Amino acid sequence: MMEDTLFSANMKKPLADRLRPLSLDDVVGQDNVIGENAPLGRMIKSKKITSFILWGPPGCGKTTIARLIAEHSNLYFEQISAVFSGVADLKRVFQYAQERRANQGKGTLLFVDEIHRFNKSQQDGFLPYVEDGTVILVGATTENPSFELNAALLSRCQVFVLNRLNEPEFEILLQRAEKEVGKKLPIDEEAREFLKTVADGDGRYILNLAESIWNYAQPGEIFNQDSIVKIIRSRAPVYDKGRDGHYNLISAVHKSLRGSDVDAALYWVARMIVGGEDPKYILRRLTRFAVEDVSLADPNAVTQAIACWDTYERLGSPEGDLAIFQLTAYLATAPKSVGVYKAMHTALDAAKRTGSLMPPKNILNAPTKLMKQLGYNEGYEYDPDCEDGFSGANYFPDGVKRMKLYYPVDRGFEREIKKRIEYFDKLRAEKQARKKQ
């Protein structure tokens, strides 16, 4: 009788909760962070846990990882959400942690969900308790910690970046769900793949959607893609612009734009506006898309973004909403390139690796006599005075091999940029070859 009662209680839990991993080995898609040889994995293995931040998209396992680390390290697991907690709640947590440490000798792992939602003074409140070891802080955020967390708090915490889940990992989750429920998910193969696409990296979302399919399906019924779309639409009213729905829909906007699906992009933007999203947030993300995903494939995209944003600021809603939809349509149909985006990250990595190397002396100004004696500006070639307006000189630090950082695509305006770069590369090689003769 007791077993039946426990089984019944378990079945009432949401599927995603019933499938929550019981060990770190069961966590899907995060081996780069919690694997045996990964940075956090090594920390877990040593059981010398220090405060850290988990940065990743919704549904990637942040809460689960924190809970399992606490269990593995014999730490008391305390969880709060920055959305629902205030200073009084934090004071209570810290007091209990101090008492637990003094009376039981047991440490506390404090997991703070959506830590970026705490303001500056609230974040400052963590510092003394993190420093004296009252709590080991594990913060979870979907936003870039560099922008959302105080420098003082960030300096005391390592940051680990979690991955969005991919299709093979979604398949693992679906198979676990089918084993838990005891039957196959009643969908055709095309719908199964579609399920993985709309989940957009969110493991919790795909499990919730799978559970809805089991609940909706009649005996013997097999759902297709259109059936799933109807379920998704029936779930749309639960959109909460402050939590997961917010991130799911803006992600749908981004993916539709990136896939040049203008109709889908317009639909998801409309969903956000109908759901009460701040139009300025949508405009900010569309502007980011213009420089990240369109970029120099269409340099006019960012101009359009700023113009539409300015138009909305002048008109407001509902008249200004048209500017949002105009920008959405423009970006969806524009050529796409992440050449500059990739170049930025490659350049940042190179800058970190090479440290504080000085630029070549010949390209530095020499405003003082001493600097002239040291060779500053000596032999500098003024490019506009050179043949072809191009000297072919080296502008990287001495001793650093020339690096290729930017690879323009053969689309849109970047096709022209690619030709220019190839022309300069050829000219540079010819000029350097002549200098060696």
C-alpha cells in the first residue's frame, strides 16, 4: 500500500521533475564543464568547492548541477530565487548558515537562481559571507555576468558557461521520458525532429512539451508537426515576460531571423508584443542581431535598426509598432554573416594570449627626443603616399606571427569586402617579397 502511494505521488510530479538527474553522470550536454577533466569537474572531484557562477540558457541544468554538487560535497543545499527573495530572506539564509556551521560543522551551498536580478546593493550583501566561508555561493544566470554582476562579486567567483542542448542530447531526454512513462511518444519522425528544433536548447521545455503531447493524444493517435504547432499555440498564454517564456520567444525570434524565415519571425515578434513585452527590449535584441548575424553582409542593417528604434521612440505604441515589424522583415530577408562576430572572439582570444606586447616602434609616434633616439616612428611608411595607397607594412607586435582573424563570407556586401581583403593580401605579399630581395 505504501509503495502504491509513493508511486502515485511521484506520477503527479511534472515529467521534467521526475527525470531530474540523480547523479552528475546523468546530466546531459555539459561534459565540457562538469566532465572529469573539465574545470568544474576537477573542483567537484577534489571536493574543495569555491563560489562560482553558472551562465547558460534556460533548461540546460543549472539548478540540477548545483543540487548534485551540494550532495556530492556533503553541503547543505539552500535555494532562493532573486525574483522572489529580498534582503530579509538573505539575512535569514546567512543566519541559518552561520548556525549550521557553528553547531553541526556543516557548510552551506547557497544556490541563487537568476542572480542577475538582484540589484547592486543586494549583490554587495553576499561579499562578507562569501569571503568568510559562511556560504559557498552558486549563482545561476541566463545573462552575461560581465554586464549583470558587480565586479566585486564576479572577482570572487569563477564563471562556468553551460551549453544549450543539441539534437542528440534531446533524443537522450526523449528516450528517458519514454522509459519513465512506459510508452513511445505518439509522434511521427518528422514531428520528433521538429520537437527538438522548437525546444531551442531547453531540456525542460522539450520534456514539458512531450508531456503535453501524451496528455493531448487520444489512443492510437499519432501527432504530426501541425499537431505540435497547435499545442505550442495553446500554451502561448503562459508567456511571462520576466521568466522562461521571455527567453523562449526571443530565442524563437532570433532563430527565425537567422533562418531567413520572415513569416515566422513576424509571428514570434507579434507573440511577444501581444504578450506584453517591452517593445524597447525587442528593438535592442533586433539591433544586436543586425550587428551580430547580418553585420557587413548588409552594412545598412544596423542603420535600419537605429532608424526604426528612433521611429518607435518618436511615435510610441501602437503607431511605432510598425517600425518593429519593418525592422524584423528587413533583418529576416537580409544576407547573413557572423564573420565579424567570429573575428571579434578570435581577436579577443589572441589579445589574451599575447599579453602586453608593444606595437612595432616604427608605427608609434615620437613626440620626444628620447623616443626618437629609441627608434620610435623610424621607417614608418605613410600609406596614402605609397604606390596603390598601400605600404604592406606589418602592424602586429614584433615577434608575433601574422594572424588571420576575419573571414568574410561570399554573400551580400561581404562578397566585395572579401575581394578587397584578397587584393590587399596579395599586394602585401608582393611588397614584402620585394623588400626581401
